[in-house]
Amino acid sequence: MSEPLRIHPLRGAPPRREPELRQLVEEHYDNEPLMRLAGEIHFDMSLSRADVEAVLRIYDRPAPRTVYLPCAGTLRHVAPLLERGCTELLAVDLSLGSLSAGLSRNVPPTAASRLTVCHGDVRDAGEVLPGRGADLVLLGGNSLGDLTDPHGHAELLAALARSLAPDGVLIFDYVGDRYLPGHGSRSTEWPETLRTADGDIEVLDRRTRSVSPLGGSPMSVLTITCEIVETGTGTPVVPRHSYRKLIVPDELLTRQFRQAGLELSNVGPVAEWSTYHRDRIAHSADLGMLGEPNCWYTAVKVRQR
């Protein structure tokens, strides 16, 4: 009988002191009620399979043997990757709540011999990565912008570069500056359903987007304030909190990746690579992190002369 899957802590690095990142994880990614919203993507296996199908089309090679999933969240891409013939998966995330929920809901028991799950900062994942690096690195869920400090962002790019095998490919999705609200802020509210053990509850999802420049550079920080309340009573289900994303225009992003030793290409909107994504956008008018502004990118190591 195979050993049951468990979460391994990253042990080799000292704890990092970035309060905004800790706050993002604690208030948003570890926020269990958010995972039970019907419209969230954490346990949407149809979407996850469509993501993987698009990624492997972009990869355009036989199924990669080793796949690294930084910022793996609820492990929603694990099962589709295994189904498509990948044989060795490593998943790392700083949100213990997301990883725990993913192990219980998204990962089949048969994955135990092919999947390693680690809790920690992806910048410190070198100790658990394969010696030669991964054939494919898949960074999903618009996670590239989670480190809003420029130094931390540069560390992330360097860590992603180190994680690649010599002929490996990094594929990620990123909204960038295509999701900014323009001048001032923009508020939206839409009906949602919260799944509970006692039945479904109708709620309202309220989010406000605002943007501020970052130190005179072309980069900026998008702040999203989120609150979920019961319809009718206004009783909070998810208390009001904010999370932030670093916004880097493509031209600057290309230079940053080049400095990290990677050649970056924007290969186009997600809808161009997936019928599922295109139909979902058309039917739900979703212009959020899944929608029309979202693009796939590839990055490969620059060959040394």
C-alpha cells in the first residue's frame, strides 16, 4: 500500500518577513469561506482540465516528465496533468489552508507515488526541486503579481529561472495592466452562492479595485477590497479585507525576465487557446482574472554564448 499524501514543510530557509505577503495569505488564500463560493475556481475541475489542455498545446512537446507547480493553491492542476501522462509533480505554496483543501478534494489517492506537496515560499523551493530542474513549470491563477515588493518580485523571477531544466519551459497566465480600473476606483457587486453543510446561502460578492503607482516606475499596485455578505440581511460571511497584485507592463516584464536569464513571450489571450475559456467568457461576461484581459506567457532560459 502506498504512503498517504501529506504536506512537507520547506525547512532550509529562514522565515521571511514580508507583512503584506503574510497578510495576503492569511486573509485571502487561507480564507476558507471564499473556497466555498460557487463561482470560485478552486475546485472547478472542468476549468482546470481546460487550463492544462491549453498549457500543453502551448508547450507543444510530448507530455513533460517533471512538472513544478509554484503557487499551486488548491492543487487543481494536479489530476489533469497526471491524466495527460506527466509522471513526477512537485507542488509548493505558502497557503497551508489551500494545500490542505486541495489534498482532500482535488487530488486522487493514486497520485501519492507521483506527487510531492510542500508548504513554504516558492523562492525557497530549491531544496526540493529535481537536481536538473523541471521540464515544465506551470504558474497558474495570476500568481505572478502576488509579491508586490519589487525586490521580492525580482527574487521570484530568479527562483523561477533556477527551477527550469536546461530545455524547460515556464508557462504562466498574467493579467498585467489589462485589468486596471482606470482613474479612481471601480466597484462591482454580483450575486453568489455559498455552499455550506446546512445548504446553500445566497450572498453578494462586493469588490473594489483601485491602483496606485509604485515609486515612480512603470509598475503599479492593484488593490482589491473584498467583502461577502448575506443577501437581504447584509450579515458578513467573509469580512472586508484587501489583497494586492503587482502590475508590470509587458515591455518592462520582458526586460525583468531577461535580467533573470529568461526569454519571455506573450503568446496571447487565454480564449485563443481554449474553447472552454472562450465560451465561459461569452456566457458569463466574466472580465475578472479569468476573462478577456488574461494572457498566457512562456519563458525559456536564454542560451549562454
